[in-house]
Amino acid sequence: MSVKITTEHLARGAVVYVRQSTLGQVIEHTESQHRQYALVESAKSHGFSPVTVIDDDLGRSGSGLVERPGFQKLVAQVCSGSIGAVFCIEASRLARNGRDWHHLIDLCALTGTLVIDPDGIYDPRVMNDRLLLGLKGTMSEYELSLLRQRGLAARDSKAKRGELRFALPPGYCWDELGRVVLDCDERVVEAVHLFFRKFRELGSARQVLLWAREAGLDFPVIHQSRAGQQRIGWHYPAYHNVISMLRHPLYAGAYVFGRTTQRTKVVEGRARKTTGHHKPMQDWSVLLRDHHPGYISWAEFEENQQTLSENAHMQKRTSRKGARGGRALLTGLARCGRCARMMRIFYGSQASHAHRYQCIGEHIGNGICLGIGGVRVDQAIARALLEVVSDHAVKAAVLAEERFAHAQDDVQKALLHELEEAQYEASLASRRYEAVDPAKRLVARELESRWNAALERVAQLQERLAGMQASCAQRRPVDRAALLALAQDLPAVWNAANTDTRTKQRIVRVLILEVIIDLDDTADEVVLTIHWIGGRHTEVRIPRVKTGRYPADRHPSPVVVMRKLGGKWPDKELATTMNRMRCKHPDGGAWTKMRVQQLRERLKIAPFDPNAPGEKTITVDETARRLKICVGSVYRLIREGSLPAVQLMPSAPWQIPVAALDSQSVKTGLQGVADRRPRKVADYQADRVLKLPGF
């Protein structure tokens, strides 16, 4: 035993710290683990007991950029003075950065803890040992920086030549000469081609995903083993796989490297590193176009990225957006003519309510920059659009039919490839079953079940293929004469009730780049500037709707109103009603309770008597309170005829009989109101009920 190890050190025991930097080292570099765990026997040979092993940091770097719970546990035990020595295979196992290393050495010097490695025993309280430990820590940190610098420089140099190998996406593989080539599997190549064709046709990653799931097609996925070997697997399509294929420039024939970067930020006083942050294209480390055969051209790749960017509605407020359904025709295409921001769509609470194009600009919470009713705007755009496309309607219909036929052929071809592979798997399972010894029933039964499963899959694919072929055989050719007649009445087809709004939006996006909406306050008109895809512009003007202006017959005189409504309601409510009717006082002022009373007395009309004989009636507000529904639902019941009500003249209050509230028609209408409520409201109310134990 060394003279530096005292009985006090032996009484406190020892700690063996075990660490490896990556999970790959943990799996493959097992010899380093054996050497570090062997330090337990070395500690016991020095007389330490007990000996604790801290191996929580296996697979964690010692650079100081990742959290190390094992090192924190070691520091805590050193601070408590409960250990006499720290055993490690070398200084780099304890730390690869000066902060952690010198912090640990300072704590060991304060508590009298030794640091022991295979080269010797060090007491941080001794000046020479502390100097040597400091040099070891500095060299460990420098070694890590030097190795990283050399490795990164070599990697980047090889990547700039396009020779650095990495995991390739489905559809590509490395050949013997280190070149990127198309996969030799014909089914994989056809699946990738079909994937990009459908995206160009549908214009949305989600629509491609839904189409593939509806057609029952599988997508190729790369499976990578721990040894680095890759194989192709076929799986149900997932959204992240679709997006990754669309965003990967390798499919455009470009060799790229360094598309993501690392970021370091300070968390609780320590540096923390995160990876996988995407960089813009101009900051990529390597971009070599026309490096290998591509499934699409570079121009198509850039168009696909633009389409994906437009489909992401909430990322950029000033960019053109993709169509996402809804009643509005200009979804994602309407731009404010005052602040140049894209306008938002606001829909009414019911399906029959009109939508509006609004721009909030910089006035969030304090008003809007510009707001226009959307119905008349959409009608004007539709008229301008139909004038442009009417001459090409037949050609467009024929092209649509041809695309549909090609889509069916693509699905059928993909099924043929899948059937061919399934037949090969069945043949392989048959040969395996025939090669096994029949006496070894345990193996034979398993191989027989696999053979049967392969045959069932072949039968299912054959049935699907036969059904698709029968469907294609029944498809009739395009009737050009009928299409010509249809083209002459294109507005009627466009405005038909069964025409899908999403289809209209896609047609608009094919022809129109954007529509700038502004107001001409002088002429009281809405100004629409249509920017067509070809670069031409068209200006369309729409007269604004003059809201709040009633016809002349809707302005009754005060005398007429008083003779019809006087005595039916209190004077205060009559004043409110007359003001709502725009029924002005002779002096131009508003009606008040006193003025109504004076006019009523002058016309010798009796005041309102709530106890007068006759049928008792109540107002809409009182009806809503008694039925426990909103005022809008009461008006809806009146429109549907479920709730009888009388209105003596337009804009007058409704008179609802009290006795009608208990009628069967009203009960049926109330049930309809309850059925239209969202289910989650009832669930929320049920959750609020206090549930006692045992009930």
C-alpha cells in the first residue's frame, strides 16, 4: 500500500467511475468497459472497502455539453467527505473539459480525497500531484479538441468531393465504386416515381398520404441495423416519411451534406448542446447538383419546396398560402392592398353565414386594417376566371380524364410489383419448407405456417388486382362531343350545388398568383387586382353594399307606429322599437319614454296594462330564459314554425304566447337544439357532477 493511502482514506471507501462517450462505444467497445470495471478489484487490492461503482454516464460525452448524472453523483459524494479515493482508467474518463476537471480536483483537495489511475496515486493537496493532475486534465481537453478538429476536417473534405458515405433514403444505394445510383429493386424505383407524380398532381403532402392509404399502397422505408447494414421494408405510409422524401434534395440528383446544425445554449449555468436544427439552403455545407441520377429535376424540387411552404399557413404571414378547403374561394391568395399582408378568412358561426376577408395588420386586438365581405368578391373572381378558361374547358377535361387513367394504371402497376415480390416470398417459403427434415416437426410446423401466410398474401393481392382490372375495363372513353356541350355551359357547372369547393380552389391556384384587395373610398368600390400566373394583371371593381339603409317603405311615420303598437308594450320599450325602426321625432331627435307618452296621449291610446284580459304573451328574451336556450335559438324556432309568434310590423318586438311553450312542437324543436350542441359540452357537464364513493 502506498504511503499516500492512510487509514482514514481506507475507512471512507472508494468510488470507481465508469464512462464511455457514445452508445456505439458502449455496444462495440466492450474492452474499455472491462478495464474500467476491473478497477474494483484494484481498489480492493489497495485495501478499500466498500467500493462503489458509478456507471450512470455510459453513453454520455464528457465535453460538458450534455448532462452527466453520474458525474454529479460523484461530486456530491466527494463534497460529503464519504469517500477516500476516486478510481478511473484515465483523466479523460472523469472529464474532457477544464471546468469539470478542476472543479473536481478542488473538491478532492478540500475533502482530502485521492485520485487513483493505473499510472499512480495523486493527492490534490500536494503541489506536485496537483500540478500533474492539472496537466493531465489540460491534455485530455486538448486531445478531445484535436481529435474532433481532425475528424471534422477529414469528413468535410471528403464530403466536398461527394465521396462521403451516409445513409441514403429509399430509392438509392451506394455501388462498389462509391457512387450514388438508383436502387436495383424495380418496385422501389417505381414507388418513388409514383410518389412524386402524385404530389405534383395533388399539390399536398397530406393528400398524397390519404391517397396512398385509400389505395392500400405501402411505401419503402429504410431499416438500419446496429452494424450499419441497410435493408428496405414496406410499411403503411406515415406523414413524416412523406415529408422527409419531399424535402430531401437527393431525389433531385443533388449531393448534399450539412443540412442541419448544432446549437449550444446555457441552461442553469452550464452549456447544453442540441442537434437536428435545419439550416437554410444557402448555409448548407455541401451542395453538388447533377451529382447522380435523380427522380425529379432541380426545378421541380424547388417548386415542391415552394408548394410545401405555401401549405404551411402559420409560418409566414406575408407569403402566398395553399388552399385548405372552406367556403372561401381565395383561401391563401388574398393580399391586403394597404399593408401587403395576406388576408385571413373569417367564417360565420353557421354554414349559411357569409365569410369575410380581413387583414388585422399591426392592429391585433385594436381593430382591423381592412375587411371585405367575401361572397361578392368570390363571385367577381369566378366570373373573371370563367372568361379565361371557357375556351380551354374541353382540353382541361380530356387532360383530367387522362390523368385519372394514368393514376389508375400507376396503382395497378404498383400492385403488380407487390404481387411479384409476394410470389417470390411464397416460393422462397416453399423451398425452405421442402428443405427441412420432416421428422423435425417443431421447425417444419413453423415453416409451414410461414408458407401458408405467404400464399394468403398472394391470394389477397391477386383478388385486389382482379378487382382493379375489372374496374378499369368498365371505364368508358371520354365523350368529346359531350365535353364540348359542357364547355358552352361552364358557368352553370361551376355554380352547381354539387361542385366541390376544394376543386374550385385548386383551379384558381393554377391560374391566379394572388389577388390584391383594396378600397376606393371616393367611388365607394372594392378594387380587386388579379395577378395571373402568366404575369398579366386585371382590375375588377365591385360596388360596395350600402348597409344600414332601409327602403322608403321601411320608414313608417310615428303616428302609424303608435296606432299599431301603442298600448301593446310599455312606453320605454316602444321608444326603443321606434328608434330601431329609424322612425325620427319631428324635431329630428331620438324617441324617449316621455316623448312616446306624449304622442300616445295625444292620439288617445290607452297605456299598456299587463293585467288586461286576453292571451298572455312574453318577449323573446323572456322566452329564452324560460326555455333555457339562447336568443338565437328562439329566433330559429320561430323561423322553423315550431314556436308560434306574432310581429305586428317589421322590427317590432315578437309576441310569444305563454301557453305555446308547453306544446309538442316546441318540445320537438328544443330536442333539435340539444342535438346540435357539441358532444363535449354534455361530457363536460357530466364530469362536473360530484361522484361519491360507492355510488
